[in-house]
Amino acid sequence: MAVDLVSSASSVPASEALSQAVEAILEIVVAANNVLVKKDSFTELANYLERLVPVLNELIKKNVDHSESLNNAIEILCRETKAAKQLVLDCSKKSKVYLLLNCQTIVKRLEATSKEISTALSILPLATLDLSSSIVEEIEKLGEIMQRAEFRAAVSEEEVMKKIESGIQERNVDRSYANKLMVLIAEAVGISTERSALKKEFEEFKSEIENARLRKEKAEAIQMDQIIALLERADAASSPKEKEMKYFTKRNSLGSQPLEPLQSFYCPITRDVMMDPVETSSGQTFERSAIEKWFADGNSLCPLTMTALDTSVLRPNKTLRQSIEEWKDRNTMIMIASMKQKLNSDDEEVLHTLGELQDLCEQRDQHREWVILENYVPTLTQLLGAKNREIRRHVLIMLCILAKDSDDAKERIMRVENAIDSIVRSLGRRPEEQKLAVTLLLELSQYNLVRNFIGKVQGCILLLVTMSNSNDNQASRDAQELLENLSFSDENVIQMAKANYFKHLLQRLSTGPEEVKKTMAGSLAEMELTDHNKESLLEVGALGPLLDLLSHDDIHMKEVAIRALRNLSTLPQNGLQMIRAGAERPLLDLLFHPSSSYLSLHEDIAATIMHLAASTLSQDSDQISVSFLELDEDVFKLFSLVSLTRPDVQQSILRTFHILCQSNSSTNNKFKLIQSTAMPVLIQLCEHENVMVRANAVKLFCCLAEGVDEATVLEHVSQKSIETLLRIIKSSNDEEEIASAMGIISNLPEIQPITKWFFEAGAPPTIINFLNNGKQNGPRKNQLIENSVGAICRFTVLEWQKSTAEAGVIPILVKLLTIGTTLTKQRAARALARFSASSPGLSRPMPRRKGMWCFSAPSETGCPVHGGFCTTVSSFCLVQAEAIEPLVRILGEPDPGACEASLDAILTLIEGERLQSGSKVLGDANAIKPIIQLLGSPSPSLQEKSLNALERIFRLIEFKQKYGAFAQMPLVDLTQRGNGSVKSLAARILAHLNVLHDQSSYF
């Protein structure tokens, strides 16, 4: 530390005095960083002084001679640098509160120092010192700056000082005023607003005042005593126990009976105890409002002495006012102490007492404190269990009043057993009680100790979330603010999310510390979310943070993020949004990662990918199409994992591809899978011991079997795999798996070796058994029947027709023409068409009559179409099977596929030489008009087949005459709008009908 500067620079050489000043300046520059208040102001002064050092060093080098002006300048410099150094040291170690309250003095001293040093610079004899022009210029410039420098207290510091002055002048003893003032002081000096921190600073401040007394600085000590008297009202200034002891010491000294007011307390005019007594020029005291009205009414004489008064003179009688207030306080303290027992009376007395207490507490803040110290809180909280709604309402109001700005009251409420629970129960009652309860809980939540309890009460957060959506704006705002206060706890935030209030969870997920992000993502993963919850979460921004976590270095962070995405992706629109946001790539990269440490992620990743695939099936036609798994490499890699992973992952991957094979790009997806050698893998998985893996393999196999080329089938499908499929159909309890196995039989190409293996394995009776015994009653009933009919079609070709018909399948197919789905009808009609095509060769000729025909028995009637002896089983005759009528009905249905299959079956009746007989049967079955109506079908194939049928039928005169007119208009329409072959065929029929001549250009 520098040697203390001398008071007079003339007693030492100038260079030595200047060296001491430089050393002091350097210490100031360092110490300025450690001041507790006004650091910016001290830094500003230190910067000025630091710029002075080169100047002083230059003067030292010159070894200047003494002169009066130089000595004066050096003396000022030495004195001011010494004072500045001492000020810096004082502001580095004294109480922050003490320094704050002296901030105005501090800035005045800083400004004075700056100006004094500026003066010292201005009186330096620059002309005689032989200094360089740059040094002279710097001295002059620095002197001007320091002269103009202004140091001011900050706005927050000035606000504190104004509040203190106001409180002292108005004798404000309001506790909330003191509490707010303490918070302002804490914020101004940068300390915590916690009670312990405030109390510590307050005690240090009081010790500074004791030091001031020791220094005999009486004026400062008196001023500080006034400030202490004001701040002592704050909760942090003394412990609740200290306050309680002080209160009861005073209250016990008062006795138990209230005192009557002294005569001097009454206003001579109003005859009431005065509230604001003022003294007139005559020395008499009146209530201010009463004497002012007296003067306003034109009176200028004293009401008591009738002497003339100076109406401009009204002096506050502070002594009397203080006596009146002390008298009121004494009686009020006694009254408050005596009222508690009344709260144990009947409802009417309780309500009256609560009303009186409320009035007292609203009159003065000190009355609230006395009610708290009299330990009313336990009694009041017990009344929250009262059946009377009015009592509960008044109690909530009282507790709100007591708790406001009082940590002591809040803590007392918290300590009462079940008090917080009782308040929370009021959240579920009538709206008025709800509003009071949420207001009280909001006030209680300002205190950290109580805040910890509120969120733990069962149902509290759920009720608050419900209230946050209330139509009552104030209740809604209070509930939201309370939820904000409770969001300090991760557990509370999770409870809010479970109640569909995701604001704070998403904030933590986005910007919280790493461990908090992990907790929030883990909560999303575990929550039982409704579809609305899932939709809301993505709408308010949950997806981005979760996708960011996928790239985190910590594998556990990746895991919780994936599980959360899995949970959210079950909603189709969420899945689509995830695909659009680019979730596919990171998920696949994690799934394909070669590290064994990533194996634990596979189940959740595979399930999430499956959900994303499923979402693509829900796209609306008016939306921009979303594609998934477009890259061949991704398809091959993903499918390759089927053989390398656990059953749960296998299931998800198989289901993913099963879903994709039902999408808009199903053909492309199937082609990719077949190219990736999926067939042998699926055939192998059909024998998997895990029934779920097997079922999903069968379902995917069913999709791929449709359209697979014959070479691939012959290469990979063996007799053993055929037998496995039949075994699944017979033994499985999964109806969808059975339907898919049937679909495989239906979809595989109808090549002789495959059909033979199915036949030898007993497929036809097994399939017919499913169609016949009504086993198909589950949710997959229609799919099972459709695929079963498709499977039986395989056995309706020539080689297998007889045995299939003998098994009784034709009546079943005819029945399905009426009760089946559109696809079932189409497949049943196709099977019947195949059977019917063989009927002409199987119809047995009728035997000739023997002997004299007039005496012999009548011969049997032959088939009206085939002319011979027909049965359903022997010749597969559609007439005998009564199939004509249902087939004709299908012609009127909207599905082109079913219509075409039915038409194919019907047209087998008019092939070749059966035109006459078959047309008659169709005419009797009213089939001709439906065939004509098919000319208007949007299907070109159906139009062409209908035209071919009509071209043959209209060769018959009777049909030409009967239906020609009906067919004319649709035929003409086709000649105008149809394609080439259709137009030509329509024209030919019109020629049959004599509408066009044979040489028409249409031909």
C-alpha cells in the first residue's frame, strides 16, 4: 500500500509527492473493481485517474522546481487521491444496505473529487514546466472532462431513497410497505430476496449504525435509526419468534379490558374520536375535516372560544394523534385477543366474528399481524371444513388477507395439518369459492416453502388446469399464474402435462438442462396420451426438440426421445408431420447403426417406423402426398434386419412392409421386396415359433403373392411350405392370419405344380369347410370369405372341377352372390363362370322313349339351356344351381369388377349352339335389359363384352323386336363417344336393328 500522503506537499520534494499520488491512483484503479455499490461511477473516476498517471510520471521526470501554483496543485492532487482511495476502501467493505442509503453522499464525493482534481490540473504552471505539446494537450483535455463529469445515483437507488423518506415522514408502519421496501433495497444492491439473505444484510446495516455512534456521528445515527424503525416492520428484519415475543410482552401488559377514550380525543364539533386532529390559531384542536367545513361555511371564529381565527393556519397535532392511535391500538389488540373463542360458536356468531375480523384487518396492516400472532390461522383453516358455504367463503377471504405479503402467515398456514388440502378441495366447489381458493393458493405460492406443498396435493394441478380454461378471465389468469409458480418442480410439470397442459414441459424440453430434457422426454414416452393430447403436443412444438435429441451423444437421451416419438406417432396425422419434418432419416440411421450399444433402441425405432408407415395410409386426396421408404437401399437394409433381430423388432418391420404394400405405391414396394429376396425369408418365417412373427410374415407373404411371377414362385415355394400354410389355416386362432393364408392360396399364380400340392395337402375341403361352417364371425369375416372364395377359384379349372363340385361348393358360391361383399361376389361369379363353361360337355343326353309313346310314361324334361340331363354336381349347371337370378341382380350393382364377372358367367349360357336356348333363359330371367344398361358403364371392357353379347342375342328376331328399341339410344351414344372397336361393334348391332345400313362408314 502507498505511504500515507502528506497534508502539505510543500514539505517534501515535488517528485516524491507526485510519486505517492501515482501509487495511490494505481491502488484506486485496482480497488475500484471490488466496490459493492456504484461500480460504474468508481470505474469512471478510476479511468480519469489512470489517464492522469502518464502526465504525473512526465512531471516526475522533469524534476520540477517548487512554485506556489505547482505546490497548490500537488497538494490538491495528494489530498483528493487520498480521499478517493479511502472512499474506495470504505465502499469495498461496508454493508451494502448502508452504502445504498448513502449513495447520494457517495456520488457527491466522487463528483467533488473529480472537480477538485480538475482544478489542480488547471493551476499547473504549464508554461514553465517544459512539457511536450501532447502532454499539455492531454492535461487540458482531462481537466475539462473531469470538470464536466457528473455522477448520479441510479434510478433504482433514487426510488429507494424516496420510499424511505416518504415512509419516515408519513410514519408508515405498514408491514407490506416495509416488505416491498426491503425487496427494492435487495434488488438495488444485487442481493437475494430470500428472508435469510435480507436478515443478514439488515443486521450488518444495524452494526454500521453502531459504528457511526462510536464515531460520534450523531446526525447520521439518528437518520439511520429512523430508517431501522421503518424497516423493522418487514418480515425479514426479525424472526417470527422474535416478533411473537415482542407482541405478547406488550399485549400482556395491557390487561384484558378496553379503555374508554380520553375527553381530549373527541372533536368538539363532531363529538367523535378524532382521526386527523389539527390545531387552530387559537390553540384549540378539531378534526381536520370538521374545522375545514366550518371555515367553508363562512365561519371565521373559533367554535369553542368564539375568538377570531386565522383560517389559513391548521397545524397537525402529532402528539394527540399519536396518543389516539396508541389508545386505538391497545383496545384493538385486546379485542383481537378476545374474539378467537367466538369462532367456536354457532354459524351466525362465526359469520359475524369473521366479518369483524375482516374489517379490522382491512383497516390497518398491523391488525393483520396481530391476528397472525394471536394464532388465528389454525382455527380459520379448520373452518374450511364447515358445511356452511358462507363460512368457507369468509375464511378464504380472511386467509387471503393474512397471507398477503406475509411469509410468517404463509408458513403458519402450511404447518396446519391438511390446511393446503382443504384449500385445494375448494377448487372443486362453486365458482365463487373456486376463485377465492385459487387467489389464496396463488398468494401462498409466492413463498418457496409453501410452494413445495401445493403441487403435491392430489388433484390440485388437474383442478388448476381445468380452471385455466375457465370463462372467468380473472380465475383463469390466477390459475395460469399459479401453474407458472408451480412449474419450478419437474414433477409438477409432468403432472401438468398429464392434465393436458404442456406449456412448461415443452419449455424444459426445448431449453432446459440436459438431465431435465431427458426427464421431460421420458415423461412423454410414458404418458397415456389421448389422441387430442398427441395432436396438441405436435401443434405446440414438441417435435423439433425430440428430433434434436436423436442426434445427442448420450445414448440414453436418444432412447427417451425415440420412445416419446413412438408414443406420439401412433396418431396418423402426427406420423405424417414427423415424415415431413425429416424424422425418417435419423430413425433409419440409428436402426442401421453397426454398434451393439444401439441394439436396445431397435424395438422402439422399429415400432416408430411402423407408425410412420401406417400414417401414409391416412392421407387425404387433397393433401400433398407424403412418401416413405423411397430409397431402394433403405428397403433392402430394413428388410435384411428381419432375419437378424428379436421377435418384437421383426414384428414391427414385417408390419411396416405389410402397410406399405397397401399404400398408393404398393406395386413399387412389392417389386422392391421381391427383388430383395423377401420371398424365401417370409416362407421361412411362416414356420417361426413366435406366433406373432409368423402371423405378420403370413400377412406380408399374402401381399407379395399377388402379382409375383411364376419363376419366383416355383423357385421358392415348396410342397413343405404349402403344407405349412394349410397347417396354419387349420390351427391358428388369429382370424387375420387365417385370412392372409387363404389370400396366399388365392393370390399365387395358378400353375399346375402349386395347385397340385395344395390339392394333395387337402386345401379344397379345408377351404370349403371355412365357407360352410360359419366359423368366420370375427372382425375379419369379410376378408376371410373373400380370400376363401378366391382360394377355391384355383380348384375350379378342368383338372379339379369334379372333386371341388362334389365337395358341395357350387351352392355356397350361389349363396355368396347374394350375401357376399362386392369382391366375394366377383370371385364367386368368376368361379361359377369356370364351372359353367364345362357344363355343355357334362350335360347327359335325355333317354329316348321306348315302345308306344302314347302308353309310355312321360319323359323327363331336359335342361332348358343344355337340353340334356343336368345337375349342380354332375354338370355344374347354373340353371340347376339357381344362379341366374342372383347373377342378373349383380349386373345392376355399381362395381364394374363384380358386373363383369357376373356377365362372364351369364354369357357362358349363350355360347355356340346354345344361343337360342340360353337367350330364352336370360330373357325369362329379365337379364337382357341389365346387359343393355351396361353399355353406359365407364369400364371399356364391360362395354365391349355387353356389345358382344347383344350382337349375338339380337340375331334372334324375337329379342331384336322386343329389346331393340330399348338398346338403340345407348348404342347410338357409343357410336359417337366410344373407341374404335366399340364404335364399330355398336354400329354393327344398329345395323341388325335396321338403324344403320350395312355400308355405313362406322364399319
